[in-house]
Amino acid sequence: MNTRSTSRLRRVLGAVAGLAVASVALSGCLYSMIPEGAESKPSVTKAPDTDGVAADLLPFYNQTLTWTDCGGTGFDCTDVTAPLDWENPGAGEITLSVVRHQATGTAQGSLLTNPGGPGASGVELIRDSLDFAVGADLIENFDVIGFDPRGVGDSTAVRCFDAAQMDDYLYAIPEAPRGSAEWETELLEGHKAFADACEANSGGILPYITTINAARDMDLLRAVLGDTQLNYLGYSYGTFLGATYANLYPEKAGRLVLDGAIDPAVSGLDVGATQALGFESALRAYMQDCLDSGQCPFAGSVDDAMADLGALLASVDAVPLKNGDGRMLGADALMTAIIAALYSADSWTYLTQAFDEALQGDPSTAFLLADFYNGRENGSYLDNSSEAFRAYNCMDYPVENDPAAEAATNAKIAEGAPTIAPYWAGPDSCSVWPYPPTGTRGEITAEGAGPIVVVGTTNDPATPYEWSESLADQLSEGVLITRVGEGHTGYNKGNRCVDSAVEAFLLDDTVPEDGLRCE
């Protein structure tokens, strides 16, 4: 099952689900409103950097930013105009929403950030959870920049379903038996309705919602902020965005940290298989911790408990559980809840509660987790992350139509992730997307860029450690830091070894020892 949709092998999972959703451990609502009536104040950025910019792009690179107070002390916001089509800058414009937290000390420049997704809001991450995104030393020494990539949040955004339609799309239980031809047809019809709504409601932007275009937007942001090189901290999918940037603009790549890496050379099928195995591994780690706690609703060995969980999933697949709001919890929604909790060990107690209640016929905490993952609150959706997630992945990943490869992948998942496997497969949602993909899969070397730091966590379920190893090897000057532990991403998680190495690199250009291992 994919962490954003019920697509075939869930295409590019929550690896892609992103830091903002992944690790905040359900500590309350992360979303705050920008105060109305904020007053303008003069920009404190330097003159735009237009070195080497083509003449037809100069109107974009020369724009002057107007900042307004937003989000509290030290925060200001602006909009940046970017070309809809970077290959044809005169074809139209989009808007990029940007938030800045000005350095509490003397700024040595801007630090752009991306929380992942694709589809997570960088504006919300920085405005609402600054110290979760970056450490105190970075806050003191950088103007920390959050932005919503094209298609996302407050930028020119992908729009698809209203809340009721999204509820039906994400939570409705198919009438046909799982795995049957009728089941596949039913799911594809839902994917087609969703894709048609995205095309109808997004104002013609869908063909241009790609990571390459988002990376070009990021160079525009760098330039209009007055930085001659990009300093960047990207999480999860943000590692693919950052690596793509370094490949496009190696001479402009400054200090880049890529945390929880996606392997750009891995196909969609391989992504699905690797993530399925990663979540199964994380689920087993959770189960051992649950059994050791003495308060686990399962008993026996880890294998016994996993078998009992499999039985629970099969049970709610056959007879869904009714929630207090009338929604029914089936196996797909329960799997979404499980995946949401596995992003961070801090959320494991919620997962135990969800299992305990579900075994007694109560799906309320399971829905709490699934809603948290989907950005749903009180019947509304707080963002468009599900829509943007689909838009990026359907354009970034080439179509795969190899029945033998798919069968081999399904067999690999069935063997290595037997608990998750029955709820992982399904028809490819991108097969009915209104535009063919333009992205390719291949190694990124970023030849000509300086050292790029990659952080990998050994039991990261969403972006498995092997991807961080692979990306560090691909990059011409890749440097790998290993965090030994559980959960998604490694920086700012309380591991001083990781944090010190990352911050010394970003602040002082001190390159960590390649292969540094942080227990």
C-alpha cells in the first residue's frame, strides 16, 4: 500500500510522504493562520543574482520582492513569480509562496528547505514548526526559507476533489473482492475520476508539475534572495529535488544536505518493493517494542504477533469497522494508519492504542492516524498534499508496462513483507493521468558540484537506508552520514553526532568524514 494513494505498488510512497507528516508524532495541529492585515516592510535581501541568466528569463530573475510580516516574530512572507513553462517563459506564469525566518544573529545567507512529499508544504513547516525543521545554530546563522513548490499549498496549486469526494476516494471500501478483475476496474474508475477532476480544476498546470521544473524554481528563489550559491536542507523527496538541482546547476550548488534519500536511479516498481520491505521491517521493530512493553494487545513472539496482525487486517477487510462519524475502516485505511505511525517511534504508542481498540471493534484511533497522514481534520483537508503527490509522481516516473517485472516484484514483496503484501498492490493510478510522464530514472552525479552530504537512517521505512548509500555513491562528491536507529530521516532527531556533523558542514563548510556512523 502506498503512503499517499491506492496505486500500483503505491508508486512513490511516502518516501515521499514527507517530513512534515512523518515525524511530528501527533502532537497537535501544526497549521496556523497568517494574521490578517499584515503590514509591508522593506526587503532586507541583497540584489538578485543574474549571473549567466538567459535574456528571456531576466524579468523573473530581476523581480523585486515585497515582504510582509507573517507567522510571528522574525517571520515574513512573499510571493515569487516563476514561468509556468521553463522551456517557454512567455507561455504563462505561476506564483511561489515563500516564508522567511530571519537569522536571530548575523545571517551568512539563506538556507532553503524542503520537507518532502512531493506535496508537503515548506511554508507550513517553517512557519509552524521552525525548530522541528532546523536546529538552533542554523536559526541563529541563516535566514531559513520555506517555500511551497509549484503545485503545492499556497503556491499555484493542483486542485482536484472537494472534501466529500476526497473522503470517498481515500477511504471508501471497494465493493468487489480484493484482487479480482472487478476490484481493479473499480479502483481504476476512481483513479480516472480523480485525474479528470485534477485536469478540470488545476488551470492547465499539470504538465508542468515536475521535479525538474521545481528545481528550476528553486534556482530562481536562490537568485531573487540574493544568494550566489544555494545552501539547502532537503528531507525525503526533498533529497531528489536537491540532487536534481545540483545536477542542473552544479556551479550554483553550495552546501547541500540531503536527509532520508530517494535513489533517483530506482524504478517505480523497485521503489514500491523496497518501501514495502522497509515498512515490514519497521513494523517488526515496533512489534518487538510493543511486546517488550508488557502492554501490547498481541502476545508471543514477533512472528506470532505479526500473524495476529495479519488476521486483524484480514478481518477488517472482510468486515469493516464503523467509526463514530459513520465512516467505515477497511484494511486499506488501517494500513494507512500503520504506515503513518511507523514514520517515527514517537508515534508507536498511538499504534498500540489503535490496534487495541480495533481488536475491540473501535476504529477511532486508527482513523486519527490515517486522517493525520492524509491531512484531514474535522471533515476538511488542510492541504492539497494528496493531489500534488499524485501530480508529481505521475509526471516524474516513466510508465512501466512489464507484466513479468511486476510479477517478480509482487513475489518479492510477498516473500519479504508478508503482512503488508496483501494490501500493497493495485492498479497503477498514473495509467489514467491526463499527461504522459516526462521524467526519467537514472543516476545523478552532479559533476562539478562540491561535496554534498547525504544522511541515512538504518531502519528508515519510507526511504530505506540503501537509497542513501546509493545516492552518496552516485554523487561525484557524495558524503554519507549514517544514523543508526528507527524512523524517517536523521537530522534534528536528538542524535548529536548527526546534528553536529550536519551543522558544521552548513555553517562552516566542514565536510564530515565519509562513512561517519552515528550510533
